[in-house]
Amino acid sequence: MSDAPSPETLRAEILRMVHERGAGKTVCPSEVARSLAGSDEKVWRLLMQPIRRVAAALSDEGLVVIRRKGRPVAPADLKGIYRLSPPEGD
């Protein structure tokens, strides 16, 4: 991957994967990274922080829910491992 995906590309992929997975299911941010960068861990790991930033923005907009240990968390309180799900009612 010579060029990192734009925030818009990250946003679109997060939304696509979360909504494709459906209600009651979650997506790991590393799944998003691998879908964009391939299976080379050295490459997809570079996307993890940008994905976290975009996921936080999407959460603030009410478009995804960030979950830690199965519970929704605010982006400002996010630490460690998390997953993404569609908002309730989607």
C-alpha cells in the first residue's frame, strides 16, 4: 500500500462493513484495516490509529456505536480494544 487511504475512504469502509454486518453484530477495526490494506500486518497496523479517529467521528455523528466489552462507550472514554456496531434501530 503506497498511499494511505483518505479519511473519506476509511469512513466509507467502516460504514459499509458495519451496516453489512447488521444489527446485533460488530466489526473489529482490524477487519476494516485488512479489507483496505491486505493481510500484511506491517501494512494494515498502520491504519489502526486513523481508523480509531474516523470511528470516533462517526460515533459522534451517531452513525456507528463504539463498544468496549460489549457496552457502548463515548469516543472520549475509549481506551484499548473496541468494536464497532450500527446504531440501535439500524
